[in-house]
Amino acid sequence: MTSDSSSGSKDFIRTLIAQDVKAGKHGGRVHTRFPPEPNGHLHIGHAKAICLNFTVAEEQHGRYNLRFDDTNPSKEHVDYVTSIQEDIRWLGFDWEDRLFHASDYFEQLYQFAVKLIRDGNAYVDSLSADEIRANRGTLTESGTDSPHRIRSVTENLDLFARMRAGEFEDGAHVLRAKIDMTSPNINLRDPTLYRIRRVPHYRAGNAWNIYPTYDFAHPLSDSLEGITHSLCTLEFQDHRPLYEWVLNACQVDCHSQQIEFARLNMNYTVMSKRKLLQLVDEGHVSGWDDPRLLTLKGLRRRGYTPESIRTFCEQVGVAKRDGIIEMPALEHAIREDLNRRAFRVMAVLHPLKVIIDNFPEGQVEDMNAVNNPEDAAAGSRTVPFSRELYIEQDDFREDPPKKFFRMTPGQEVRLRYAYIVRCERVVKDEQTGAILEVHCTYDPDTRSGGPQAGRKVKGTLHWVSAAHAVSAEVRLYESLFTKANPAEEKNGVDFRSYLNPDSLHILPNCQVEPSLADAKPGTPYQFERQGYFCVDSDTTADKLVFNRTVALRDSWAKIEKKSQ
């Protein structure tokens, strides 16, 4: 999908902000914020919002806050707060000393609500949640006034104070704005501002028995922090009139401006925190950091770099209309990044033993291998070469198809950084017919620096010396879902019915070159001819584990074709 514009040029948000600065609005200040709710971990969609909110402020020499909109204590946890801060710092952003919480303002928000009651703009409603929902009307029918809408200011103040004191059970009363039950915008039909929740808050403890709703706390928190531009995704567009109403009715000093942009949607995944939590809780994935998820923790564990994600968000740009971004766009960003930074190494995922019959037994030669041809400063390393090697099973065919330029009886191939070899014979299992060994001969003159070093053959294979190889587990990932838009639950079909049973393949007995013996978790590599891989956090002193970050080429075209 192509966006309306990219951040490399002036997108519509940057254009609006530049106009505001030029006009002297808010005194020429630019102050933005990223306001996550601490009820889940961040995903790639949040990364776009973080990059946008922080960079537009930086570009205008402004400021940006991190604020946790923590107004629903039944779903929030301090672990999410810690995780979110870690993810934002990992992306490369720092809010300096401007870390805030909506709970910092609970007393001020309460006083704003009292003001609304005194001004006749809010009332305590004693209808049940189902009754309020029924009286709210539909998109085509007006709502119906609550019988409690005519309560006096004195009665409302008394009930609201008693709600705060914990005198009533959950659901007994709510505080509602008094706006317009006939409004075509259903969000303005006397929305709830406060509800009773007799549960402890992870920061405030048991100090409060009532909590503000997001639509009430959010605009006022923006105002209290001096936020000039409240950037949010398109699902809040219909809430903007309520955002404006709250600021106007509360007569705040700083009137923040809400601007909506298209959220980042990706195919073959889900972005809803509720759905992600289901996947984790029900064991469909190993956790929030499962590499098949597009959570920032999952992407980091899979081997994505913060630079690649920031580049991707920049390339996606800022649009006014929702759409779905295809996975190859994200994969292109990480390939471009890792191509510059990842060391090239040799690893055999499906080993097949090769024995070079005319190579001296016990002899080991050190072959010089380039670490990264894109980075001259990366230097080189030595790779041991011996009589017995491993190559990929797919690199040998006893009865090859046409234009098969890899190893086959009577055909020469070059072993990367080493010699040209010729396949002479194979050894098979007598019962199954499976190929156990391939026997070859080598041309000693074809090593680098030898008299026949420049001799050309059509195929070049990667390999690992059997005597020096390090065993490793390699995890290959495919799309988590078989449907491009699994969140589109048509005809009552649950999104989990589209889970891909083949989204994870574990290869337990791969063989990698010895330079990887001490590889550290998080380190990226390019396995030559295989793709980009990252050392997984499950790695221990006794077990080396790699995740495939991305293949060398786009494989999504095949996935799309299979799903049609």
C-alpha cells in the first residue's frame, strides 16, 4: 500500500503543525505525547505512533511526553508500564524527565467533574449499564433522556461525593455528561465520565473508588500537561467532538488540538491487544515476545532492529485513510538494515555428510572468509576445512532436474571460500534407500591463491566442517495466520480459526561454523544462502538457538497464492 505521504516530505500533520507554529498558535510551541494504556505490550502499530509523536516535536524543537492513561485499574499492571518504557527506549526515544500518568491528576479530574455538575453539565445516573445502553439509541434513532437527568445540582454533588467515598457498589451509579441525547454523534449522547470501580489501582492503591473514563481523562490530561497537538488514530475521529466539549465545558487554560491519522494495520496478523492477550493466555503463542507476533518484544526477539522499524514507519508515512500494509514492506526494511550490519556465516540447516576421498585424513586448512562484503571495516575470519563436511540436503540430487547447478554425480561445484569438488558416488541406507553420504574428490589447485583459483563452475555451495561444526537449534517462522485479514470475523468465524498450524518449524540438529560457538543472544547473522538469523534468548552454554528473522527473498507471494 502506498501512503498519502511520507515523513521525508511534509505530510498533512507536519503541514498543520508548521502552519500553527508560523501563526504563533500556542505561542509557537509544539508539545506532543504518546499516551499508552498500561494494559498490554506495545506492537508495531504503537511504533508508528511513537515515531510520529516524538519526531514531529523534535523537528519543531519542541517537547514530548510519555503518559500512561491508567484509568482502568482492573486491566492495568505495573509490568506493562515497565515493559512499555523499555520498548520505547529500545526504539531510540527518550522522554527525559517528562513521564506522567493520568493517575497523577485524579484529584484535579475529580474537581473538573465537580465543576461540570455545578455548571449543570453533568449528572449522576442510577440506571444500570444495560438500561443506559438501551436508552442510548442507535445510529439512526435518537436516544432517550434518563429519568435521573433532571436531578438537582445539590443531589448530584451529594451522590458523586458518596460515590467517591465508596458508599455504593460497582454499577450502582455513574456520572454522565449532560450534552444531547438526540445528537447524530452517538458519543455525545450523555457519555459516562466516571464509574464506580471498587478495585485497587496499581499506583493509587485503595485511595479511589471511582475512576474517570478515557474520554474524560484524556483531553484534560493533555491540557494539564500543556500538550499542543494530540495526535491519535482514526478510530478517535468520532470522539473529537467530545474531546472538544470536555475542554470547553471545563474551561481549561490549554486547549489541545486533536488530529487523527491512519493506524498501522498489517496483513496476516492481529493488532488488537484483546486478541493478542487471547493468543498468549490460550497458549497459541509462547508469550508476548513470541517471534511470530508483531509486538515490539516479538520483533526484537526475532532479530528486528530499532533502526529498521523506524525506517519502516517513515516509509509507511502518515495517511488520512486506513489501509493494510503488506508484510514485504516490513521485511524489506530489515533486510536493508541487516545487509549492512550482519556478519555472513555458514550454517547447514538440513545436514548431509560429504567426504572428500582424496583430501588427507586428519588435515585441517583454514579458509579466509569475508565477514560482510558491504562493510570493509568488518574484516574477515578463518573457517576450518577438513575431509568430512556437511552441506544442505537440497544441494544434492542424484537425479537432478534441468539447470540444477548444485552437487550431482559427475558435476563440479565450488565450496564457498574453498575448493572445487566433484561428486563421485553416494552411500545409501540398504533398507530405506536414503542417502547417507556423498563421496567427492577435490582439485587442490582451485583454492584461493592456487594456479586454478579462477576456474569457473556454475554452482557454489556453503558448507561446514563436520569435525568443527557446532550443533544448533534453528526456528523457522511463517505467518501466524492463513488469512490476510484474520481480524475480519465474518459470519461468526472466530479469528483463531485462521491460525496457521505450520507457523513454526523447529530444526533441532543444524550444524553451524565454529565462530558461532559463543554467539550472544540478540546478535544478528546472515546465514549464507539461507537468510538472516538472530541468536535467541533461549540460548545457554549448552544449547545454541537461532530464530530466522527474514528470508533473503520475499516469500509472501507464495503465501498469498496458497491462501487464494
